[in-house]
Amino acid sequence: MDHLYTPWRMAYIRGEKKPVTGCIFCQMAAAADDQGQIVAFSQHVFVTLNIYPYNNGHVMVIPFEHVQSQEQLSAEALTDLMLTTNRMLAVLRKVYNPSAFNLGANIGAAAGAGIAEHYHFHIVPRWAGDANFMTVVGNTRVLPDTLENTFRELKQTYVDLYPAEREG
């Protein structure tokens, strides 16, 4: 019998959410990566792991500016968001060689945004068959690696591919 271990999800299952005061994304950016989650920084945005990923390598590109929707961002921030998204696509292709990607944003709680008050853009690597019986029948995702390993690989690959970018 195979066993699946996802220890980082236990706090979520038990409902042991830490009380959050203020915006978690603003706090992450201000902490300058002391939590080991920020993969990359650029001038207007940063990239972080999704702590409840749909797949390995699920990241979010988040503007430093605290806005609820992308139309509130400057042209420079929007450009940086998309250029950083393109860089992350290259990083994810190098690390995981996915067959495809889902890209997008859930703007507003009714659209499914977990953190609706701060706009963020998702990048989810996809492989044929990644939504298998565990997802469909068991309502469970199977991730073959830990968030810590995912972070280390993505951050190092980003630095290797884009050494001129500002590091966190």
C-alpha cells in the first residue's frame, strides 16, 4: 500500500489557522523573504509559492502595490507582472517540464479569490492526467515534493536564469 504524506496541510485540516492582521501579501513583501517563500523580486512585483498548491510549482505573481484588481495597477506594474510571469514560465519549464499551464486571477471573493483585497496572478503547471482519481473521487491533491524543496529549486533556477534581477 502506498502512503501519501502532506504534513504542511495538517494545520489547515485541523482549522489551526494563524490569526492574520493586515494583508499577508504586504507582510510577505515587507519581510523580504525571511520565511523562505519568495522565489523572486522585480521592480513592481514578487513571486511566491502558493501554500495550498493545485500542483507542484504553483506560484503567484503579486504586485507590491496593495490593490484589489489589475485595472488599478500602473502600466509599468502591469508590464512587470507579465514579464515576471514569462520569466516564471521559463523557470517552471526548466525545473518541471510541464505539458501546459493555467494562468489567471480570481478578482473578488465571488470569483474564488482567497485573498480578495490584494490582487495576485496564478501560474499553475499542468501535466496530462494530473487531475486523477484522487482529486476527482477523494478530493485530495497528490504533490510529489515538499514546499521547501519546491522553493529551493525554483529560487535557484530563477537566480541562474535571471542573475540581474533583484534578489530577495
